[in-house]
Amino acid sequence: MEMRPLDALNKARGKRVIIDLKNQRQYVGTLSAFDIHINIVLEEAEERQDGEVKKKLGTVFIRGDTITIISTQ
Amino acid sequence: MEMRPLDALNKARGKRVIIDLKNQRQYVGTLSAFDIHINIVLEEAEERQDGEVKKKLGTVFIRGDTITIISTQ
Amino acid sequence: MEMRPLDALNKARGKRVIIDLKNQRQYVGTLSAFDIHINIVLEEAEERQDGEVKKKLGTVFIRGDTITIISTQ
Amino acid sequence: MEMRPLDALNKARGKRVIIDLKNQRQYVGTLSAFDIHINIVLEEAEERQDGEVKKKLGTVFIRGDTITIISTQ
Amino acid sequence: MEMRPLDALNKARGKRVIIDLKNQRQYVGTLSAFDIHINIVLEEAEERQDGEVKKKLGTVFIRGDTITIISTQ
Amino acid sequence: MEMRPLDALNKARGKRVIIDLKNQRQYVGTLSAFDIHINIVLEEAEERQDGEVKKKLGTVFIRGDTITIISTQ
Amino acid sequence: MEMRPLDALNKARGKRVIIDLKNQRQYVGTLSAFDIHINIVLEEAEERQDGEVKKKLGTVFIRGDTITIISTQ
């Protein structure tokens, strides 16, 4: 069966992912949950700017419609 | 069963959360209600700017589509 | 049963509320109606700017998708 | 039964209303039709700027998602 | 029965209409088709700027979500 | 039966069309496919700027919600 | 049977594609998955700027509503 985009997210569960938002912010954390709207929950998350950690955040809920790109480290 | 994003919000009920909006505003308050659109109700809410309390607000209804990030303190 | 965001709006019926829009405008009035899209009707409404009354408006229909925050006075 | 927002629009049928759009334009006219998307038809409409009539328009169809506020004169 | 907004568009079929878009462009043409999304087809269309014809276009399909106002000449 | 907007697109299949996007880009190509979201596939497409060919592209998939206008040459 | 836009994406599976986003970024990679929202997964992806590789990314999930154009190399 052909792979669907949510299958790729499912394989990233428990791994560190980098999420870029429409407002230029970037969050890095362990992917613990997602849904069909691409709402995301990251654990041990941090906000980054130009590759530097800007803020430690713990658990973060990210609304799907604000996301552009999700990549694995 | 795998955790979904709304489960994470559910665990944050009754706790202090920080909500960042698309228009750069930030609200902090006790999460008392949410729905599938991520509409949120905060109690004892305050608007913050650069980490400082800007305004005390009481109960606040936040429309889901204006939210980018929800984190716990 | 757990409270949902629309329950909070329901409790605000007949009370003065402050509504912030995405375009930075602010309306204050008595909440007389709302629906699941968060379309809102205010009675005895006024437009405010920096806490000052800018315009008296009577009954106002506000389209839900233009709203960011609804708070009680 | 509690009033819903569309009931308020229904009561405004045949009356002069002022409609503010997201792009800052303002239209005034007699409300002759609306639907659940808040698409609106005005008769004897005019575009206004700073309270002055800028253009006479006759019948105007306004797409709902461009509207922020509808008020009665 | 009360008139709905699409009834007004239906009455404009075969007539010259002026369509304003969110990106400030204006198209004038004979309304030949529309649907519930307010997607529109104009025949013998022209793009106008400040009341002047800028470009002759023939048949034009306009995506509904880009439209703000449709008026008759 | 009255013509609907998608009928107009259907008549343009196999013909050269000009597509204007919300981000001001313009694509010209042979219309080979479309759907109800107005997602479009062009063959032998080129990106144009001010009437000049900027880039030759081959087959291009254009997401519907980025389109403003589709016209025939 | 007439081709639909998703059929064109299906033919591009396993091939290198170029994806332009609304925020002006460009990603190049091997198309491994897509869905009806045009959510996309690229393998061996890279972010490009002015035709130059800016960053190597591995597997990338791109949210559909941020995409404007998908073309094949």
C-alpha cells in the first residue's frame, strides 16, 4: 500500500522533530501526538532562533494551521 | 492507545497555560475549557508583553484560529 | 460534565463583553446572541480605541472569523 | 428561545445597514438578502469613506468572508 | 419566500457586472456562470484600473474566495 | 441547463490558459486537469513576468487556493 | 477517463519535485507521499534559495495549505 503523509508523521513519534511555523518561529521537540489537522504535541520542546535555543518550553501544543514544515533532525 | 493532541490539552485543564496568538499577543491563565476548534477559555487570565503583565482580564474566550502555541508553565 | 467554550459564552449572555478583532478594533456591548462560528450580536455597542469610546453603534453583528478575544468587563 | 445572530440579521431586512469590510471599505444600503455564510445583498448601496459617499452602486453582492461588522444606522 | 444572495446573482446572469477582488483588481464582464462558492465566469471581460480598461480578457474564471464585491453597472 | 463555472474550465481543457496567483505570479500552460478545489495541472507550463517568459517548467500542479483568475489566451 | 490533479501527483511519486511555498521558500526532494489536502512528504529533501542548496533536510512533511506550486525537474 502506498504511504500517506500521516504515516510519515507516525514513524516520527518519539523522535526529535523540527517544526517551522508561518510566523517564522521554529520549535524542536519530541513528537508525542498529532491528528489529521496536523495539530502537534511536542515534549521537551524548545524555541529556536538561527539555530540557537531561545527558550525551554516543556510540553507544547502547536495548532496545525500555523505549521509549514516538519522535519526530522 | 496513542495519545492525541486534545488529550494533552485535557491533561492541562485546571493548570496555568501560556497561549501565543498569531497577532503576537500572549495570554496566561488557568485552562478551564477547550473544543475541537481549539477555542479556549482561560480563568484569571492576564495579557503579557515581554514577560510582564500588561492587563488583568478575568475570564477570556480565545478563538481557536488565532492561536499558534499553547504551553504549560 | 466538563465545561466547553460555548458554555462560557452562554454564561456571558446579557452581560457587557469586550471583543477584540484581528484588525485591532475593539467593541464593547451587551452580548445578546452567538453561534458555533462565534458570530456575535452586541446590543448598545460602542467602538473603543485606547480605552476611549470612539463611536456609539447600537446593535452590531460581528462575523466570528474576525474575532480574536472575548472578555468580560 | 434564545436569539441567534442570524435572527438579528433577519430583523434588519429592509432596513439601512452599514457593513465594514476587512479591507477597510464601508458599504451602506438596504439589507435585502443574506445566507449562513453571511453573504449579503444590499439595495441602493453606496460606498463610503470617512462618512462621505464615495460612489453610488445600486445592488451589491458582498461575499461573507470579507465582512467584519454589520451595524444598523 | 425571502430572497437569498444567490438569487440576486441569478438575476444578474447575462448582464454586465463589476467584480472587486481582495488584491484590489477589478474585472468587468457579462456574468455567465457562478456556484455556491461564488466562483464566477465572465464573458467579454476586461480588467480595469481607476475606471480605465487595462486589459481585454475574453472568458475569465474568478475563484470565489478572492472576491469582495459584485455590483451591477 | 445553466452553465456552471466548472463547465467553463472543462471547455478549456487542452487549451492554453493564463493563471494568476495571489502572490502576483503568473503561469501559462495547457490545461490538462482540474478538480472542485480548482487545483490545476498545466502541461508545457511557463512562469511569466510582465508578459515575458521567466522560466520553462514542464508539468505544474497549482494548488487551488492560491489562484485568483484563470483566463484563456 | 479524464485526468484529475491528484493523478498527476501520483505519476510524480518517486521522482524529484520542486515545491514552492506561500512564504517564498522552495523545497526539492523525492515525492514519497501526498493526500487530498496536498500534504506532502519528500525524501532526501533540501531547501533552496535562488537555485542554491541552503540546507539538507532528509525527510520533510509539508503542510498542504502552505503550498503554491509543485513542478517536476
